[in-house]
Amino acid sequence: MAPASENILLVAAESAQRESLRALLQGAGHDVTPVDTAENAVWIVRGGEPGPLVILDDGLPDAALRSLLTSLQAPSTADKPRVLLLARGDSAEHALWLDRGVDDVIRVPWDDQELLARVRAQFRQKRALGEMERRVRNAEESYQVSQTAFQALAVTEKMTRDAFSRERILKFGVGALLGLALVIAGIFFAFSRKTEKESRRAYTLISQLEHSVQSEQQLLDSARRLRKDPANADMLQQKEQLQQQTADLRKKLSAPDGADVTELRHQLDEATNRLTKLEGSSQEAESVIRDYAPSVCLLHVSVAFNEKDTGKRLRYGGINSDGSPLKDSDGNTVYTRRPGP
């Protein structure tokens, strides 16, 4: 038996002809569906697939044959069944039917072997057309897949370019940040050196001020001792007596009562000289303080410094014989850290 895909729709008006063809085709191993009118064939075509081959008899009405040929048309070449026409006319009429869509024409009466050969040729052409359309479909699908792959490759390439571009931007940004960090580090280092020099200068100035404060304190103590000295108390009494004597002598000179004016002037000069010497001696400490007071501030301030990293208290490394802090070979004050926190 032939496969189900090689069914034949046989349309013939004469019953004897239809039965002889059915017997011939079935004897060759084909499945045959015989119908007697074109209208019945149209119903079969509209209801489902008519099979890969349709055999028509031109004994049917011409209009019915044309309507059936129109119904057999399909969008796809592989889906359109092959049409074999049994024709009785001349060659011109055969050519007309070929132009109307018939695939092959065989003259009536026919030779059975030729008819079967024509039927096998139509099946081969049908299979060839189906295979060709399948390959075309596969080629179109492959083309679509390749287009999709090409688009995906283009997108991937674009993403790769964007990634490289972002990588370059990132590298440039990191380099700029590193450069900025180096500049900031250089500025911080320079500022630290400057701050360190200023700190050393401040330490030196503080030590000088402490020494000056000690000197001023010594002067004040000396002035207090001079005022509390008993010898200085006698000098004050002598000063008061000389001031009183000088005043009396000036009164006598302003209103002489017959005394010797020359003698009075001589006594006044001596008293004035002695008074001047006493005032110079008693005000010696005060004059020293007045001379030094404009140059220093007589404020006693205690200042302590802690090391920044450890927080320990800093001390002078030592004191020279003149009371000033010890210094290294570069002239910088030597400091030590106080033990403990």
C-alpha cells in the first residue's frame, strides 16, 4: 500500500471510466477517493486536504472545472496538490488547460503504464517541491537566527566598547584622585614642617619669656627688700629732714631778716645736693623697673605642651647654668616626654 500522503482524489463524471481508473490506481498501490462531480470535489477540498494529487476528467462542465481549479489554489506551493487532467481535445486545448493551472495533461484514451508513470512523476515533483519549500523555510529560519545572532553580537560589541570606555574613564579618575592625594600630602607635609618650625620658635620664645619673668621677679624682690631694709628707713627720715630744711631755707631767702644771704644760699645748695643723692639711692629699684617695664609683660603664665601622637607631657631636657633650656647642635630646644599618660 502507498503511504497516506500519496492519496489521489479522482473526479470523473462517467462511472465506468471512474471505476476503471480507481481499479488501476489501487492496483498500483495508491489510495483513491473517487467523486462524480466537481461540486463534491470542492466540498472535499474545503473540508480538508484533498491529497497530493488530483486527477480530473475534462468531461466535467467547463465552469465546474474552473471553479475546482480555483479551489485547489493554496498560498504555499508545497500545500497545493498536483493536478493531472484527462483531456480529449487537441494540443491547443491542452495548452489552454496548462495555462489555467493544470500541472500535466494526458490524452484520452490513455495508456495505463504511461498514466501510472505520469502519476509517479507528479508524486516525485510534489515531494521535491515540499523538500524545496522545507529547505527554503529552514534557510529563512536560519537567516532569522543569524540576524538575531548578528544583532546580539553587535549589542555585545557595543557593550564591550562601552565597558572599555568606562574602564578608561575609571582609570583616568583613579589617576586624578591619586595625583590629588599626592598634592594634598605634599601640602600637608609642607604645612607640618612649617608648623613644627613655628612650634620650636614658640618654645624658644616661651623659654625666653620665662627667663625674663624670673629676672623681673628678682627685681621686684630686690625692690621689696630695699624698702624693708632698716638702713633705707634712716635714709627716708634723712630725706624728710632735708626736705624740711630746704623749705625753711627757701622761706628765709624769700624774706631775709638780716641774716647772711650768701650763707643761706650755700646751705640751700648743700641740702639740695644731699636730697638729690638720697632720692637717687632710694629710687634705684623703681628706676630699674620703669626702664624694663615697657619691654616685657609682667604676667606670670604657666604653659604646658603635650605630644600630639602619644598625649604625653613635654618637658625641657635640662637647664643651663644661666637658667636657659638646653639646646642641640642646631640651636633647637631639647624636649623630653614625661613618663606615664
